[in-house]
Amino acid sequence: MIRLEGITKVYPIGKRELTVLNGIDLSVEKGEMVALMGPSGSGKSTLLNLLGCLDQPTAGSYYLDGREVSRLSSGELAQVRGQKVGFIFQSFNLLPRLSALANVELGMRYCGGSDRRRALEALTKVGLAERVNHRPTELSGGEQQRVAIARALVKTPPLILADEPTGNLDSRSGEEIMTILTSLHAEQGVTLVMVTHELNIAHYCKRIINLKDGQIVTEVKL
Amino acid sequence: MKKWLEPLTSAWVGIATHRLRSFLTILGIVIGVGAVIALMSIGRGAEAQILSNIQSLGPNLLTIRPGASTFGGVRSAGGGVRTLTIEDAQAISEQVSNISEVSPSSASSLQLVVGGSNTNSPVNGITPEYMTINNLKMASGSFFSQQEYQSGAKVAVLGATVAQTLFKDADPLGQQMRMGGIIIRVIGVLQSKGTSFSSSDDAIFVPLTALQQAVAQPRTPQGGHIVSAISLTVSDQAQTQNVIANITSLLRTRHRLASTADNDFNIMSVEELASTLSQVIGTMTLFLGAIAGISLLVGGIGVMNIMLVSVLERTREIGIRKALGAREWDIWSQFLIEAAFLSLIGGIIGIILGWLVSVLVGRSGLITPVVTADIVIMAVSVSVGIGLFFGFYPAWNASRLNPIEALRSE
């Protein structure tokens, strides 16, 4: 599903250069559930952005679903994001003016058009069938994240990327979210890569990758 | 939700969320479009009204007056030069083709005495053809006949205003009045024309032969009977220019003018007057419309300003949309549609406002404004065009945002 070869990312900071990722080689098979861990500044968020085609590497190759995507134009990248990647963010990133249902429909907006029935199904799957017309501000943090999960899943992408999905939630809501993600992963066989710094959350995954200073230091399979 | 509908819904939600802000933003467009609609419709109404007034004089009417022709400017010394004669009128009638009727007329201002009261009034000495040539219609009584003209009958036909002034509510028909040295009898009253171009409402019409008895009429050195104007109708409107040319050359010959000399008369056609006036009004309308258009420009800048603010406020939303797969084109078109939608709403409110103003002006009774489809279509497309033009840069700004930075913004 994912194959990274010598991925390097360098940011210019003034006249100096900051190497955030330094020669990452990584493969993730279809249907895997992987946790990325590491101290802040280790490059895990940058790696996730690269995996999600929000950013492009300075050097190296990235094969997503068999296609080399590291040299695509911004329009082609947007298309890849729309078709292959579902994002779940730490701060949910729902549009505050839209209802839960409209937010989920927005997930399909840029890949073939919206479908209200599928959006309702997705919300039902995350247990929010009763709250489809609520605005994000009328929902709890856990509920908002469930809407975000429905939004990511509604277009049935092969790859889901989650950036600290439980980081803004209390531990009970966090566990609920992880239960939903694990069961969706089990049911739909979707590939899931997740950044977290909570070990108990990482333990929901079958494989934990530790980053430090832009390099993979350890890899644990559970 | 259809794909093209989503930006519209999104735009509508945005407008509804910031009601006051949206209202203030489109106010410039509302005022601009409203002013353009009101001014254009009033201008069109005025033009139509003036043209119909002129047409009521008779579309085939030509009037020849003495004096040098200074078309488009002020006719100088028109009253001072006395060159036209009854004999000229006869010659035109006999020698120029495509003319149906010719009537010389002589205007004097005379004292009228009715009962105990004195009034001064313009009196036109005319021939019977004058009535058809000038499109006059009787309200009561009748016009004088060819026979009455030939015999110099002392009869008069009154304009509507004059009849009212002289006889108040009494029936003027059959009444006698003193005019200069003679006593004349009223035989008819004209319908009001209600126009400022024809003075028929304010005048008294008597046979030219009767006027000659009341006041001594001047003569030329050659013995011609001087008149103050000759009016005539062209039988074939397409021949108007030919008729004017033929009359000109005939009169130049009769007046023995050297080939280098200017005409000592001028010929005014109603057609020409109408086209000149409608050109003047059209220019005025366009000029006023352009001034109103400045408000549209200011409105457009307001739209641009608010769109820039909106892009800034919604940076995170743009990031989210990009993460969901939106291409630059999607973001760009979304904000462009919003800007166009915003100013379209302004345009629609402006049209309603402008229309209300023109209806109010119409109520005043002075002018009947004409709101035509082309004005409305023009206003709508101009307002949408302004939205597109002034929304272009903010939308482009939005589309170029880096998704990672946009997602990080608060």
C-alpha cells in the first residue's frame, strides 16, 4: 500500500536548512494498522503530511497504491488525496457552520460528488444517527471526532491517516474513538496510519514505529 | 447536494451568518444598480414622452421661418428679418412636389376685450389648411372653412388655455370679442395638446384675411405679403430631405440670394427635431448613468475587501477542503461564486430599489419611467460581472494557500 524509499524532507529556515526527515525507508501493507510515535520534533507529523500527499519530499520516492506520487503537480496531488486518503485530525477540523451530515457529505464533495444516503450510513456506523442535524458546536469532543471519522470513511478510501485522533479527548472518549477505528479497520480492511504519543492508544495497533530526529529508530510488531 | 450547488449553499450560509456585514458589503452595489436603473428608466421615460409630444405636432410637419439658419445653436434675429411671404407659400405649393398642404401664418400680439376685461394674446392669422397640417383637433364648434377664409370672415378659434382664461366656465361658442379694430365671433375651441412644444393651447386662430383687416400687415419692397412662418406637410415621409432641398433652392431663387449668401430662412422638420432631442436626452441619460456607475465601482471594491477578509477568516476551512481533495480550481471557483452571488443579491435588491424609485417618480405624474428588460438584464450582468472581477484576486489568493499551513491556522 505504502512504500517509501529514502524519503528526505528539508525546510529552509532563513539561510540555514533544517532536515526534518532523513532517509526514511518504510513499507506498509494493505490492511495494516500502524502507529507512528516519537518525541515532538521527531518528524512524525511531517511524515504523515507526506503520506497524505499534503506535502512533497525533498528527495526520495513515495509509492502509494503502486503509483509514484512524490513528483506530482499540486492538482494531481489533490486528486490523489480526494480518492485515496481520508484524514482524521487532532482538532477534528469540522466546518463549524455546517451540520454533522453536511460535514460528512463534504468528504465526498471532491471525489465524484455527494450522496446523502451514504453520508447517513457513515454517521450511523459511528453511532451518530440521532445527531445528523447538529452543528459541531452542539456536539461533544468525542462526537465531533466521530463525525470526522465518518467524513474520512464516507468515500471508502484505501488509506486513513490520523494525526493524534485522541489528543484532544478525555481518556473515555479516546477509547471509544479507538474502538470505532479498530472495528472499522477490521470490517473494511482499510489501511490505517496514526500518529500518537500515548502508548495505550498505540497499542491498539499491530505495529509501532518510533521516530527520532527524522529517522526510524525502532519498530515493534505486536 | 449537487456539485455546483454546494458553493452556492456555502455562499448563502456565509451571507446568512454575517447578515449585517453582508448587507453593508452589497450596499454599494445596491445603490449603484438602483441609481442606474432609476436614472435609465427615467431618462427613457422622458425621451419617450418628449418624442411622443413632438410626434403629436405631426410627424410630416415642416416649418419655414425667416432668419438665418444656425442649426443646433440659437436662431439669431429670427423676428427681425422679414422675408417670407404669402406668395412664397403659393410658389412652394405650386412648384414643389410631394407636399400635401401649405399654410402661411402670421403671428401678432393683440389686445382682446371680452366683456369688461382686457387681455393680450398671441393671434395667428392662418389658412384653413393649418388645422390639418398642425394636427389640431376641435373640442367644440368648428374650424373656419375655405369660404370663410376667402371672404375674410371675422371668426376665431381659441386654444384650450386661452378659452379658459377669457371665458372662465362660460361657453365661448358664439361669444363676441374685440380684437384690435374689429369685432370677431368665437366659432370653435381646440382640444388641449398638453405639450410645451406647441403653443396652440395659448393661441387664438383667425383667418389671415381677417387679421389683415384688424392690423395692417407689412409688405416687402416687391409688394409681397409678409408672414411669420409657413408650415406644410410632406406627403411622403421618405421624401422629406428632397422636399427640404427643393424648397431651399426655390426660396433662394425667389429671394434672389447670391450663391455665397446664407439662407435668409430656415426649415425645421419635426423628424429632425425629434432626433436631435432624443440624442441630447440619450447623452444626458448615459452621463448620469456613468456617474451612478461610479457607485458600482465603489461597491465592487467593497466586495473585494470583504472577500479578502473572508478568505483570511476561513483559511482553516480552505485547508480542510484541500485535505479532502479540493483542487486549486475548486477553491478558486467557490470563492468566485461567492463573490458573484453576493453582488448578484446586491444587484437584485438594487433593481427592486431602482424600480420603486421609478414608480414613485411615475406617481408624481411628470414623467412615466420605462423599466425595460434590457436595463434589468444589463444591471444584473453588470453586478455579477463586478463580483467576478473584484472576486478574482481574493479567490486566487485562497486557491494558492498551502494546505498544511492553512490547516495549522486558527
